[in-house]
Amino acid sequence: MVSNEKRPAGLGRPRGRGRRTQFTVLPYLLILPLVAVIGILALYPTYVTLSQSFFRVDPLDPPERFIGLENYTKLFADPAVSNAWGNTAYYAVFGVTLTVLVGLGIALALRYPFRGRGLVLACVVLPWALPGVVEGIIWDWIYNPSFGVLNSVLSSLHVISQYQVWISESRLVSIFFISVVQVWQTAPLAALLILASLQNIPEEVRDAGSLDGVNGLQELWYITLPLIRPGLAIAMVQSVIASLNIFDQVYVLNGNAPTGASVVMQTYLTAFQNLNFGQGYALSFLLTSLTMGISVVVLRLVYRKVDF
């Protein structure tokens, strides 16, 4: 006997479809708070920076006035800004190169377990955890031309005959020694990122290379480096961001001297010393755009998905 009684709506609907819909939406709901935080802390300030860069913003001469691209044209004609861009390019070259090399060396040294490895790893991470200003003060004591540790050690080893002024009027020398401080801070993070990629390489891959007669250098170049490209790419991106936006170390070690002034330092001087907030907004937006562009290029060139 077949009953013609109508079933309640949805009673005969398969439960799997609703469940699949629920689990499809769930990941987006979980990342929604993160997206909101990024929007509030990054996207909205970027929008404000871009919009304000087209105005003349001077707290001593209100109100704000729309001037179009005048802030940008004045920045490109300013020799101090041009000098800061050149210095920042050197910071990026020194910072990215040294950070990746030092981070790779630390990661390779910590690749295999040994007694006290956890303590060594904690000591390696410590510089990354310190604020940039604290690191600048520490290294200012190390670089001090009168009683600095660096001069004392090099003098004891008879490398130098007299104490040197390391942060001096020489542009490249000053930028290099300031970059060393920045690398001291960023290399631990690069080491952790590369170490994570190293530990994902199966031992079978290395064993196969050993059976084929691959030596240590060949294994590093042909096996290890290609397989850790994801970690290398992320390490390079974080180093690019840190190098292009270097400020704390420059402010503590170099002050207002133009020999080592970075773009962020010049932005600070333009906005808060000269009270030209319009040009400060414009310079900040240019630096943000450059940082994003270079980061995307590095990811496209270096990052490769690795399947084991």
C-alpha cells in the first residue's frame, strides 16, 4: 500500500548536501576575523595614505588643499629623497644577500639533532625577538670608536693598528655596518623558515643521491636548494620587507646623517621634522608599492611548489 500523505518539507532531502555546504563555508568563516584585521590594519591605512598624498597637509597651515601630483613631483626633484632611495637600494642588496646566506648556514648547521640543539636554537632566535631600538643600542656599544668591542677585538688580533670609526662619512661603509645589525635581527627568522623546509626533505632523497655518488656540495646545489625553494622564497621576501623598511637601526646608529639615511628615515624627517605630511604620505605610498612589487617578483622567480 502506497501512502499519498505529504512529507514535511525537507524530510526526504539528503543530509550530505547540506553538510557539504556547511563545510565549504566554514573555512571562509574561520579566516573572516583575520581578513577583517588585515583590512583594518593594512588596507584602510594604505587607502588613507594614497588619498592624502594628493593633498597639501600642513598642521601649521590648515585646511588641507588638493594639489594633485605635486607632492610626487617635488619628491622626485628632492636630492635628499634621491639619496635615501639609493641608500635603501644598498640596504636591500646587503640585507637580502647576507640574511639568506647566514640563515641558510644556520639552518644547515641545525638540520640534524644533537645534544643542546634546543638551547642553541633558542639563542639563535633571541636577536629576532629583540626590538630594533634595543639592537641598535647594543651595536652602538659594539661599534663605539673609543671603547667598542669590535675595535678592541680587532686591535687585540692585530687586524687594525688604531681604533676605527665604523659609522662614518663613508656611505657604503656606514650602510654595510648598519645592515649587519639588521641582518643580525632578520637572519634567525630566515633560518627557521629554511630549517622547516630542510626537515621536510625525505631521507630517501638524500640516500638516493649518496648511492649515485653525489658529494656534499653537489647535494646542496642539485638536491637541497631546489627542494627548499619555498622556504628560501619566504625568507627572501621577509628580508626584502625588512631591508626596504629599515628605520630603528638607522635612527640609533646614524641619526639624521644623510650618509646612511633610508627612505623610512627620510619619511620620518619629511613628515615630523619638516611637518610636510603630504609628501610624507606620498613617500610612504611609493615605498609600500615598491615593497609589494619586489616581493611579488621574488615569489614569482624563486618560489616553486615541491611535491615529494
